[in-house]
Amino acid sequence: MAEHTRSSITIEAAPAEVMGVISDFARYPEWTGEVKEAEILATDDKGRAEQVRLVLDAGAIKDDHTLAYTWISDAEVSWSLVKSQMLRALDGSYTLVTHDRGKTTEVTYQLTVDVKIPMLGMIKRKAEKVIIDRALAGLKQRVEQRSAGS
């Protein structure tokens, strides 16, 4: 089994608000930084994205890849790589846990990345950690700004 990197953050919002931002792929370029384009290619019978094409520009790493999403519940979504120019695997998930009677949400992001070019495991884990930390910080900022504005 491949090693993965995991991190969590607490967001001052209800889980539905957090999942609302996570599932709004069209707006990813507004808050993620690295995602320059997001296109939903397929949806399920509830209108949730099943396949999403993402164009990334993270400086040295540029990629155009497609991810398949599985909506496990209202509080958990996972994804896996369908195709990519640079990656062999990109598997991840967001898991949301309600705290403080629904006022806060603990978000856990788990990620496994495998690139097509050789890379030491230690460097790969560090890259995963940076991706996760930036994603969680951006998610927290986006959700809390939207919550404050409503």
C-alpha cells in the first residue's frame, strides 16, 4: 500500500458550507492558487462532479490532469487520477467532522502522489505536505470569508 500524507484544519463553518466550497470546482482558480482552469467533464445523478479536468501551474510543476471523484457521504469525498501528463497517481480525500454543535468543522485532507519522474520518497512526502497545507489554508480562508459575508 502506498504511503500517504495527511493533515487537518478546523474551519469556523458548518460542514455543508465547507463541502459547498470543496465541490464548487468552477471557482477553484479563484482561491487555490495553483489551479488555473477547472472543467467538470461528468456529473452523477445528484449533479455532483464525477470527473474534473484541472490545469495546474505550480511554478516548476505544470500539469493538465483529470480526476475521478467519489462522493462517499455529505462529509467525505475522495478522488483518483484518470489521466495526467506528469503524474502516475494522485489519490486523495477530504473528510469532514462536525464540532462545537455544527459551528466548526475539522477537515482532514489525505493525499498520495506518484510522479512519472523518479523522486525520493522523502521529497515526495514533503511535496504532498506542502500541497495539503496550502489547500487547507486556502479552503479555510475561502469558507470563512464566504461565511462572514452571508
